[in-house]
Amino acid sequence: MTPADMALVLCGTVALYAGVRVALEPDTLRKLPFLNVLSFAITGLIALLLPHPLGIVAAAAYFVGSTLESNAIASTYAGGLDRG
Amino acid sequence: MDTVLLTTVHILVAAAVCWLNFITIDMFFKLPEKGGVVGATAIARHIEAGGGSLEGGTMMGNIVSSPDASAGTLLAACGVFIAGIPGGLLAALLVFIGNRICHDRGYAGTTGCLTATFLIYGFTLAGFSAAEFIAGMVIAILSIQGISHVYASRLLSTIWKVRWG
């Protein structure tokens, strides 16, 4: 088993665990840190499965996109922008 | 079997290195001080309502809301795994763009990515694989965001108070 294989297994396991925690957490805003862990694990999986220079762009694009979504969900839930 | 054991030890060492890198840089850039966006502050208040600590919760909210040093460390590991130091530098540029997309004016993510790139490259010279750092960073973020928000936020607050009073 190579280091990359072990990293793949670990990232996959953490992603599954984080997915279960997101589903079980009742408080919407407290789901988001678990969702953050899920994004980290999936970003790792993308880079490990796509060892090509564009794989870095794909991993970063996925991560920034999912972070922006969490940011938007949290800000909307908190009342959105203060447009006074 | 020996390679599995060696890789496991390497992943644990990598997790500790990644943890120290992102906590140090996030504390240096004062992430626990205030929420970068209203969403981060709201997450902090919910973590505090659940029994956690406000400063630690604010840092966790900031980590969720914009790519910080932890995201920088992960993407640096991905970059170094795929293309060595140039890959890590490309990742730093992408984190910088990601910060701007997420309305974050700070430099914690970019700085964390640059320090992690050279740190991880140094470890690859000592027999580590960058893939072990990807797994290590996933474990490091799991320890903060994915196990207990109450205890993680209290731990972060303690570190913050020791560092900045």
C-alpha cells in the first residue's frame, strides 16, 4: 500500500464521517464546521485522484466554491447584509 | 506491513506539523479577534450557545467562511503532491483569489500556503510524501472542526489568551 493509497482511504473515511455528522447535527449553523471538514476531505481526494497540474486548479476551485457556499448560508441565516 | 506502519507514523507527524502551521498563522493574523463576515460571527454565537467559547468559535467561523491558513496548508500539500514547489506557489495564488472571492481582506490563507509549501517540500527531502501531508491536514482540521465544537473552541480560546492576553 503506497502513501497515496493510504491517504486516499483516510480522506474517504473522514469524508464519510463528516457527512454523517452533518446529517445528525440539528443546529444549521453548527452543521457548517462539519461541512468544512467534508470539503477538506473531498479536496484531498480530488488532488490524490487527479495528479495533473489542472488537478490543483480543480481542487482549489472546489474548495473555494464550497467555502463561498458555507459563507453565503451562514450570512443569510444571520440576517444577510445590513442594507440600512 | 512495515511500509503501512511507516506511512502511519509519517501521517501523524504530518498532522502535527500541519496543525502547528495553521494554528500559528491563524493566531498571528488574529482570526479569533472578530468575525470577518456576519456569518462567521453567527457561527461563533451558536457555538457559544452550545457551551463553547466565543473567541475559539469566532476562529472556527472564520475558517468556515473563507480559505484561511488551514485551507492554505491543504492546498499547498495538494500542489506539492502534484507539481512540487511550483504547484504550491500556484495553490497560493488560487488561495489569494479565493480570499478575495469570499470578501476576506486578510492574508492568513496566502501566508499559510506559502509557509506550508516550503515546509512540506523540506519534509519530502527527508523521505516524507506530500500525500501524507494531505492526509495529515485532513486529520488536523478534523481535530478542530469535526469532533467537538465545545472543546475545540475552548482550546483555541486558551491558546489565543496565552498568546495575546
